[in-house]
Amino acid sequence: MDPFSAEGELLTVHNAFHQGQYQAVLDFDTSSLSQSNVIPARVLKLRAQIATGDAQGAISNSQKEKGPDFTAVKAFAQYSSGDNGGATKQVEQLLESASENATVQVLGGIILQANGRTEEALSLLSKHQGNLEAIALITQIHLQQNRTDLALKEVSAARKWAQDSLLVNIAESWVGMRVGGDSYQSAFYVFEEMAQTPSSTSSKSLISQAVSELHLGRLPEAEAALNQALQNEPKDIEAIANAVVLATLMGKSTEQQQYLEDLKTRQSDHALLTDLEEKSSLFDQAAGKYSAKVSS
């Protein structure tokens, strides 16, 4: 594909979005795009608006547009702003009328999975027609299910026909982080390259790089990447969550507690907090089975 063609420009903005270069996406001029590419580009711009924290603005802008793509964006903006009930209702209506739409599949799949409706999410995403983002999401869901075998199968199949795709590289790196061994280093190279993109100011790639550094046992390097991520986006939830883990591994109890409190304040139902609470409860139950013995 000619990178200077309208379609090539759409691929460029698509890659920019998945690298976390949200401002570049927002600044993208859609006037040169063919009619068939205007809607996908407009959807990416609205999603970038949501990603930068302006979900309400995206709701307002999506209401000015017609079609299932923009209804799906509105639902995702509602979900991102905390209106999970309204978002879910919108998705359920779209499932009945526009389940073949690529935007509905991706954003609807995200919302369904977030609500624990995994089988419905996978069923919706599986309707895709070569949509790499849907494939990446299916891979992510399988990893959340601890089905690394299915995730690997999904990525391997996509690799056969989308060898140079950024999304396939990212999804393959996610799987590699679960497989381990030499795959840690391969994943690191992918995330490092993304993080070094000159126009990228998002913490997204830096967090991924930091996690790969953690798996490689390079804690100071992981700390440097996470510090940069938090400097770029101090409120980034995943950066804060990973900072909790890193501080724990490095024995920095004061920092660990600060990050933990910050995470509780910003997202009290975060998966890390839920997991910690569950494990703490299990420990207390196990400890309760034993009584201290005092020798005379």
C-alpha cells in the first residue's frame, strides 16, 4: 500500500491510535480520505478524544453523526465516563441491529467483556471479517481466561496474512509475555520501539515496555520507563497499578503504599485491588484454621 495514498494515511492514523499517539490522531486531516475511509477515521478521532479524557465531548460529537459506528462510539464514551448501564443498553440494542458492523464488534466487545459477559463478547468479536483489532481483543480475552493456547492460535492465524501489522506484533507480544523465555525479550523490542516513537506522549507503550523489563528482571529499567509514563500521564491507572507492583518488588514500601492509595482513590474496583483483597481474605481464612501454641 502506498503510504502517501488516502488509504495509506488511514493506516498511519490507525497505527498512531494503537501506539497511544492520541493528539496526532485528533490533529489528523480527513479531507483527503475517500468516502469509505472517512467514517473509520472519524471513529478513531472520537476514540482518541475519549482516550484523552474527554468522554463527554465525544458523546456530544458522536450525537451529531448518524449510523451504528457513532452509536457504538457514544456507548463507549458513556462507559468510559462511568455510565455503564446506559452503555450496556446501547450495546444490547446494537447487537440486534448492527452486529456485523466492525466498530460495534470492537467497542461492543470491550463493554461486554468489562461486564463479565465473556462468551457474548467473543461471539460478537468472532463475526469480524479480517478486523485486526477484533483479533487483538479476542487474543486479550483468551489471555484473561488463562487460555494461552487459544490466544497463541489466534495470533498465529493472523500472522499468516497480516505479517507486518502493528496490531499483530502487539498481540503477539502479549502472548509472548505469558509464554515467557526468549519471548520476553522479543516483546521488549516491540514495546521499546513503540515507546521511542518521537510523536508519542502516551504512557501506553512505556507501560508495556516496563512490564517486559519486569519480566526480564531489569527493575531499574522498568522503574525508569514507569516514571516516564507517570510523568507524561500522572493519572494513568495502569501506570499507577504497575508502579504498585514494581515498588513491592523493589522493597520500597513507602512508595508502594502511596501508589496503592492513589489507585484506590482513582479506581477502587481495579483488578489489582480486587485480586489483593481476594488473596488477603483467603490468607485470613487459612490463618484462622490454626491457633497459636504457647509452650509452658
